[in-house]
Amino acid sequence: MKKKYEPHEPEEEVLTAVDSFQDAEQSEARWLAFEKDERLRRLLVELPEPAFSKLEKLALQRRKTVSHLVEEVITGLVDVFVLPEEKA
Amino acid sequence: MNHTSPRVAVSNTGPLISALQSNCMHILPQFYDQIHIPADEIIEYQKHGAGQAISDLLDAGFLVVHQDFTPDEIDAALAIAVEIASHRITRDRTPSHHLAESFAIMLMLRSNFRAVELLIDELAARDVATQRKVSVIGFPGILIRACRQRIIGPDDVLNALTECQRQGTHYSPKLINEIYSNLKRS
């Protein structure tokens, strides 16, 4: 016989189909970002410690992912060093 | 050295009960390596008749229980429970009945904890969580993801949600039909 489980808070309103599709899409995007972060992490993990853990700590403090932080740093470097040279 | 971070989520009681009701617990490890839950949920699982199933998942290391809340976190969770209980959508106005989801939200708010999303179905608690920028997904959303990744088919999603509904979970016929027809079309 199939095991039955009592429902959880059956009196409470639960989400709609629209919410559910939105959940699925946003979740997919979150996990894609997670995977992207992981790929970068695997690359950066080759950095001698504590370089990587410092980056990770900084990202956590700023509530950002490591990849976003690295993107910002690289964009900043390009702005400071590459673009002025091109203009000159 | 393992260079891969585990895929971690936090769950409220509802989605795990739905996964058990619909015999879909096998889908969750496709998306998550670990699901963390606050200790307050354990009593709820026992009440729902899921004590043994949850105990097996704990033994397997798939579920991780937290009871390591600081006094500040406990205070914050109590405040969240009051907020859920007084939410316009909530029917249950007793804050203590919302403690489990409040502690789950607290886990998500820990700055040193790398959970990516909170599994939660109840609208009021979802609203309180999203106001705090906590990322959420309900059990139907997990089934939709599983269907889109061809882990299961639209009929499996229909059967799972219908079975949850048969066992008393509050998924409406409208929700089930809309999800099924949308998945069938795509």
C-alpha cells in the first residue's frame, strides 16, 4: 500500500501556476549563475591562497558572487588602463 | 582537493511533504546536493507521518538539520513569525505556528551560508521571504524544472500534483491544469 502523508498547512494559500513558472525560470537562472561561478571558482582556485579566499570573503561581504566581483575588477582595470591608452 | 561547491538549498516543510506524497523525492538530488532544514521542522514531519522518511534522508546526508541559532537569530525568527501570522493572506494567525518557516528564512539570511534558494509553497511566508530578498521556489516550480530538463514528463507532473492534492495538499485544480497544459504545449 502506498504511504500517505498528512498535508502541511492545508488551510494556507499556496502559489499559482504563474508563480510556479516564474519560480522555475528564476531558479534555472540562479543555478546557471551558480555553475558559472563554479567554473570561475575552479579556475581561480589555482590562485595561491589566500588570494582566492580573500576574493570570496569580499564577494560575500558585498552580497555578490565571485564572478560578478571579478567582472567588476576587470571592467575597472580596462576603464583605468586600456581605454585611456586607446584614446591617447 | 574537491573544487566543487555543493548545491545547497533550504526547505520549508511543505515542499518536502509534497515530494514524499507524490513519490518524487528522487527528483530533488538532481538539483540539490544538500537540503538544510531548521530543527523546528522535524516535529512537523513527525506530525505528518514522515518522521521515518526524513530520518532516512538525514542518515543519507541529503538533509542537514540546524539548531545552531544564535539568540539574535531566534529573536529575528520570532519577529518573522509574527509578520507571517499577521500577513493579509495568512489564515493561521498564531505566530508560533509559523516558526519553522521563519527559521528557514533565517537560515537563508545568514551571510556566511551559501544556500541558493528556499523551497517554500505558502504565499504569506514566500512574500515575507522575498521582501527580504530571499530567492524562493515552490514544489510545482521544481517539477516544472524537472520537466523542462526531461527528467520527468508533463504527465508525471500532472500525476505528482494530483496525488499531493488527493492527500490534502492545497494545490488547486486550476494550478494543476494550467501547469499541465502549459507543459504539454511546450
